[in-house]
Amino acid sequence: MNKNNYVAILAGGIGSRFWPKSRTPFPKQFLDILNTGKTLIQSTYDRYAAFIPEENIYIVTSVEYTGIVQRQLPNVKSENILSEPSRKNTAPCIAYISFKLLQKDSEASLIVAPSDHLVLDSASFETCGFAGA
């Protein structure tokens, strides 16, 4: 694992396209939609933890979801959960984590990942991107 590789998992959306299962107080990224025993954000975290150092995994979320993130991902340090005071969509999230990482590691390489993607073939997924780095 390369110590300069990072991932930012974006988990601030309200999940409105998956209504009525997904609701603003508890959106789809925090649901076990597939009955696997893991929520979408837990599956996303585990997928990246296979090839990104755990201390280099950040969750960018809305301040209202910070508690849910902490409960569902208890191994993530609080300083790795970046809570936005209000939703500003994807570009500001990426700018926010990019600024934070530049201050920490000028050699950082960043993957920006939605918290709600379905990836069934983890082995093939790991061969892409940073996996070989």
C-alpha cells in the first residue's frame, strides 16, 4: 500500500432517488439495501480498505450524518470524517478534501468515491486505479 494514496468517500446525499426506502434522515448510503449484512457505505469502505491504508480513508458527509457514519464505521477516526455544515454538492466536497490533503501530504493521490455504488467483482475492482501502486 502506498502511503500517499487516499480515498474520499462522499456520503452527504439525501438519497432522494431511492425513495421511499431512503429518507432524508436516513439515506440510502446507510441502508443494507441488498441484505448482505452491510450498508452501502460499509461495503464501499471495505472495498477501498483492501488497498488504501485505513488512516488514508476519509468520509465527507453532512454534519447531520456524522453520527450515523461514526456508528456504521466505528474504526474511522473522527478526524477522518469531514462534516460539511450544509450540502453544496460534489465539486465543493472534492475541493474541501483536496485542500485538506494538500496541507497534509503534497504528494497525495486521491480517489473520490460515491458511498452508494454497487461493485460485485471486488477482485477486478482492486486491479484498477491505485491497487497496483
